[in-house]
Amino acid sequence: MHNDQMTTTRSPRRGLGRARAATAFAVTAVLGTAGLAAIAASPAGATHKVTQHKTLTPAQKLAAAERTLQGFINAAPSGVTLNEAGSSLFYPLWQEWQHPSSPLPNSPVKLNPAAGGSGKGISEAVAGTIQIGASDAFLASAQRTGPPAMLNIPVVVSAQAITYNIPGLAASKHVRLSATIINDIYNGSITNWDNKRIKSLNPGISFPNLTIVPIRRLDSSGDTFIFTSYMWYGDKTSWNHPGPYYGPQLSYAAWPSVSGELAESGNSNMVTGLNAHPGGIAYVGVSYLSSVNADGLGVAALQNGTGNFELPDAATISNEIASFSHFPTTGAINLVYSKVKAARFGYPIVNFEYAIVQQKQPNSTQEAAIKAELAWGMDPKGGAQTGFLNPIDFKAMPLNGILGAISLLKLMTSS
């Protein structure tokens, strides 16, 4: 796995130092100097190091983080509407935050949500035509530095499913697929479902002699980014490297030309296209799994970094995210296909859902509104509570993700 799509070689000692520094930065941003070494003045005016030995438990750190989040939420201004657009995977949650269908709290700030794809969210946030761009992919470093300078702030954890339409195959029979098999389907090397390589992964399943219809995204899509990331990290002979395709380039102009392939805009149209084409295969955000299941379409069990085949569910998504002990202070990390292969039962296509915002806001009111909305969205007691997330198979961020996101929120200014 490559953060920011770059791999560098560092000595173990130097890399450990940077990791510790990043962790200290994130914790200090939330907790101040509590539990850390402090510099104090002696009566004679000299300074000396005072070490506080109390170590905060994860529960205490989370409580402190929630107090910080609540401070942002309490500062939410009234009479402000934030315009959001972008990721169709993230879109159902923005809708639910604005108009809860259950007895859950409303968003602290009025929202005007829209979809359109991650590329749309990124480009419009950079242009300043919307206040929040939603994206399944983080910004590359060149895009973050601007101008204008941008922040990609992780808010919640999502995942992606590989779905298929094989008539006669019960939905309870989950076809096993690997990154290599999916690569060869999308490059045209594997053309039928009864291909011997697919059958070898799936003893006991009887496949029809049915032509495979690869379905991909037409629009600028973060879903495409994480889908092709899985193919690349799982098989370095893949037809395409996933980076640095960000922003408007997320549409992937370099898709191989395959006879009979389809291209659709947005997750909902991917599901519609899959329904209409027996033999089809598509990648769909987990927030659309209810539609997939209702239509009787299949969901694949994907091979992860340890060789196991896993379905996208609450346990496997949680297992994968737990295998990441460090999140960079930029928030830019690709969670797909665990690099250390530590998540034995982890689902391999997991990602952060990002809010893309300008670092310098035009006024303090808009700054406070964005901070309040994003803080509430990532708060396990706010927009990240299970009542919001479970229906769309999202998960709340782990503690270290929340700490890093708070550090990023604090970088936003209007001065």
C-alpha cells in the first residue's frame, strides 16, 4: 500500500521517529500537553523538563477527542447553508444527515447535498463553487498545496463491493474473485463466466457459458480509484497503475477497450446497468448494497492480502481498518489491500470518505460552519453513530483517524 501513491525507502530508525512525531502531533493537537512531557520554569528562571507519567487510555483519549469535536459543533453558526457535491458513494450519508429518516439528530448546519462523482467534488471545491467536496480518493500533494491550499479531511470509513449478474446463481453463493482475475476480466483476457480460472477458485459452483459484460464508471470517480487500487496492489502486472489519477483524471481515460463493455455515471447507474445486462460485473460502493441485495444480484468474496476470500460486512471492514496503526497528518492514505497483510480476515477494498475543503475560508462564519459540520460528521455520538452508518454499511473512524482529522480541522482558518 502506498500513501500518496509514492514509495520511499527509509531507515527503520528514521521512519520510526517520523511515525512517533506524527502520532505526537495528532495527540497534542487534541489533548494539549496532558500526559506528555512539558517544559516548566524553575524559581530561578531556568527551564527544566517535567515528565507526567500518567498514560491516557484509549477511552480517555476518545473522550478528550469528543470534547474537542463538541467544541467545534457548539460553535456552529445559524443561518448558514453549506453546498456539498461529489462522491456518489458518500452522497446517501450526506442526504441522511440533512433529512434523517429515523429519530436521529439533524446536522448542526443546513446542507445542500449533491452527487456527481469524486472528480466533480474535488474540482468544484478547488474552484470555490461549493464549500465541501466529497471524495473517495484523497488529494495528491501537488493539489493540496494549491493554490488554493486544500485539506482532505477523512470523515467516515467506507468500502466497495464487486457485484455481478449471473442468472440462476443464488445470491447466497458468493463467487470468489482475486485481483488477477478481475484485472483479466477488465482487460478482456477472461470473457466468459465458465472460464477455467474462475471455476478453479470456486469449486462447487456451476457457472453458465455466459459472456462477461465489464461495467465501469464513465464519470470522474473515486470509486474507480479504489477499484483500480485493488487491482494494482493485488497484481503488479495490472493494465494500469492507480496513481496519480486524482480530480478530473479519476475517469481513467486509459481503460482497456473490451468488446461489449459498458460505462455508467454514478453508483446508482452502475446498479441499473448491472440489472439490465445478464453476465455483467460492476464495482459499487457499499452504500448501494441494499439495492444490489434487493435486486437479487451477487456480491463477490474478494481475496485479501493474506489470501483469504472475504465479503464486505461490518466485521471484515473493521478488521481491515484495524490493521492500520498510523495515519499521516495529511490524511492522505490508501487503505486498500493491507500492505503489511496483517488483516487476516479483512475485506481488501476499504477507504476513507473525504471532505475536500479550502484551507483558508473567506470568513469566520463559513470556517466555523464547515468545522462544525465535519466535526459532527466524524463524531461517534453525532453523524458517525451506528444509526446513520449501519444502513449503508459505513463505519466510524478509529481513534487515530479521528485525532488526525481534528489536527486537519485546526489548520483551517479565515485570517
